[in-house]
Amino acid sequence: MEEAHRSGCPINLTLEVLGDRWSLIVIRDIMFGNRRHFRELLHNSEEGIASNILADRLKRLVERGLLSRKDDPSHKQKAIYSLTEMSIRLVPIFAEMGAWGRRFLPVSEELSIRAELLEEGGRPLWEEFMQELRVLHLDAPRDPDRPSVFDRLRAAYLEVVARNAAAHAAE
């Protein structure tokens, strides 16, 4: 049975899929944090998502085709969540949202450094990152000569965290 939509407007339809409070946060944590298991998503959530909400969003995102779920071969009761092409194509939207947030909202340095790098790198960096996500989540072939965008974003985040921790320790 096909779902009824408020309208055929592409913005409305996108919001019907992604407009709730948690869906983009779950995708963000998988995309930028490489959190692939339920427990990682639950316990490492900056925003403190409740377990029932996380379970609901994961189920919904899988049903909508934004995530795939497969059993973890290392543990019978674990599942591994992966981004699909549909969610990988959200990288430019995340980059623009991060740029907007950095410009207009009171963001933290630690949590905005990746947004800063994505904004500075622009579309070429977004394309590189999307290709790397395809390698990580869709088993696309890896170009061994291409530097890792994921590693670069993670290193920048860890550098800011370490610098801020050292500054607080010196106080």
C-alpha cells in the first residue's frame, strides 16, 4: 500500500522522510562517527537519544531505504547498520547545514570542526567523502592513492578535543 503524502513537493517529501527530531542525527552518527552498531549509536550520542527512539529510527530508516541492516557475523544478537546511496547523497546537505549552523548558532569548536573542513573543502571534498563512504558502506573499490577524508575529519576533531582538554587542565 502506497503512503499518502501532503504534497508532491520535493522539499515536503524530503521532510516527510527526514524531518523528525532524530533521523538526521542517527545518519550523522553513522556517517561521521562510523558508529555501526545499536550500542555505539546509543552510548555515544551527544544528544542522548533514548533506546526506544533509536530502535524506532533505525527501523524506519531501514524501511525507507536510507540504511541497510545485516547480522554481525561476530555476534548473533548484533546488527551492523550501513549507509545506502540514498543517505550518502545527504553529504552536501549535512555540509550546508553545518555551514549554516556555524554561521548563525552558538556551536562548539569540537563539534563544528568537521563542518568547517567540509565547508572549506566544498563540493570536491564532499564528492571525495561520498566516495569513501561508498567504500566503507557499499563495498565500492578503494583507491589506495586517495587520502582518507574520514581520517582527516576525525584527526581534526581529535586535535580540537586534545587542545581544549589541555587548555582546561592548564586552568
